[in-house]
Amino acid sequence: MPRPLITLALAAAIGAISLAACGAPRASAQMAPPAAPPPARPPAAMTIAAIPSGATQSSAAMAFEGGKSSDKRTFVAGAILVDHPRGRLLFDAGYGRDLAQHFKTAPKLMQLTIKPVLDATVADQLAAAGVPLASLKAVVLTHAHWDHVSGLADLPGVPVWVDRDELAFINSGDPAAELARKLGLADYRTYDFTDGPYLGFPRSRDVFGDGSVVLVPAPGHTPGSIVAFVNTPDGRHYALIGDTAWQAEGVELPAQKPMLTRFVDHDPKSTWIMLQRLHAAKATVPDLIVVPAHDARVWANLPQLRPRRAE
């Protein structure tokens, strides 16, 4: 086929995919709301804080089915710090100092269409807030894609927690976990889900035994993706969902990622099931604050990690 016709065919295919991306979200299977979780007993001193490290610019059309290209969105990247008297947990690691090199491991389509900008690394913000790395119990990865592990390079010696399925995914040689392998796995530790059902998820891990931080398996975006339910002493309930959805509408509607970007999900069918499960969980806990890893609107309303005041 002559090159102009190939170009025209590619443009037509991309146009068709883009139109599909803007279509209405598929109808929900309407999962029944799950049983309420047992009451949590978070200690009074426990806190949660967002640590945004940078962002990219895109649109709702690239984030979820039914989103509009005119609806511009900021895709934040960073970490969430849970400060518990029995240990500090950092969920994900955001962009690292070597972001430019790390971004070269991202999918080619991403490299062509977005430009991540680093504002301040998570490590630098922890230092400014007076949080020593030695005080971190672990970095808990929601999953091991490049924009969630990049900042690990600046957190040497901190244990990195993943479930067994995610470590197997990293070690499988899958290109989506290339950066995790390049940065090294010496600090990685695995855990199991040894506790019972939690808010519609069949297995869980109650990290501190008080219901304040409960991890559940949420395979789909990657084989070992997780959701972390965080219950704070002020009565707020959070669900840190990683990239199961990129923006809050993914759970609210619910809606999958659009066809054009759905390739980032290792198993789109399982991801869709997780979205429905989270949608049903929010019906049981209406005040559940769903926190996608990249929705800047949600992150702006979270408590923020602040620099320590100079004495």
C-alpha cells in the first residue's frame, strides 16, 4: 500500500478509536452493595497527607469512557503518607530526580503524547517536613509502573512492599515493569492477604490490626494491583485505588479507561470488575473518599504534607 494511503488508514483508525473513547460508558452490572466493614479503631495520633511530586496534562477523554476532550485534566503523580504510631507507610513514590531517564521506560504512546513535569521529589518533601527515611516502615506500591516507582531511587534502604502477584509481574520481564527491574529489587518485600473479606473484596490484610489501614487485592491494571482503605481518627474513610481508575469518574459512573488508552491495563476485564466493586463499596460507605493516583482534583482536597517550620 502506498505511504499516503497507509498514513490515511492510520489516521482513520486513530480517529475511530478516539471517537470510541468519547462514547458513553458501558452500563454497570450493578453489583450489590457489600456488607459494611468492621468498625476501625485508628489511634488518635494517626494522620494522612498527600505529597504531589509533579504532573502531566491531558483530558477527560483520555481518562475514562464518556470523557470530553475539551475537559482538560491534570494528572498528578506523587505519594500518600500515612503516619501511624506503629510506623509510617508511604503509598507509591511519585516522580524521582531522574524523571527524564525514567520516562524513557514508559509506553511509547505516552512518550509521544504527554510531558511529565517534576516539581519536587517525595524524598525532598519528606526531608523538608522533618520525616527521616529511617522512620518509614515501608513504601507500599499500589502497583509497579514507572510513575509509581520512579521516586524509589531517592528512597534507598526503605522496604518496598508488594504482594506476591506483583513481584511475579515485575520478574516476568513485562515491559510495563521495566523501571522497577532497572532500579533493583533488593529492598522489596512480599506480603499475603491473611485476613477475611473487606467491603466486597474477598481477602484483605489489616496492616496494624486496628482497621486503620487495610490492603485488598485489586488485580487488573497489573496482576498484583491493590487498593488501600485508610480510616483516620477524624472519621474519614479513604480508598487509595492506584490506577484502577485515573480519575474519580472511573468509580463514580463507573467507567473504564477509553479504548485508546486501555492498553495500559494488563487485564481490562478484571479492571472493569474492580471498578464495579469499588462503585458498590461506595454505595455501602457513601462518604468513602476515592483517591485515584492521578486525579489532581481529589488530591487538592486531601491534607497536604507541609515543610517543618524553621525554629
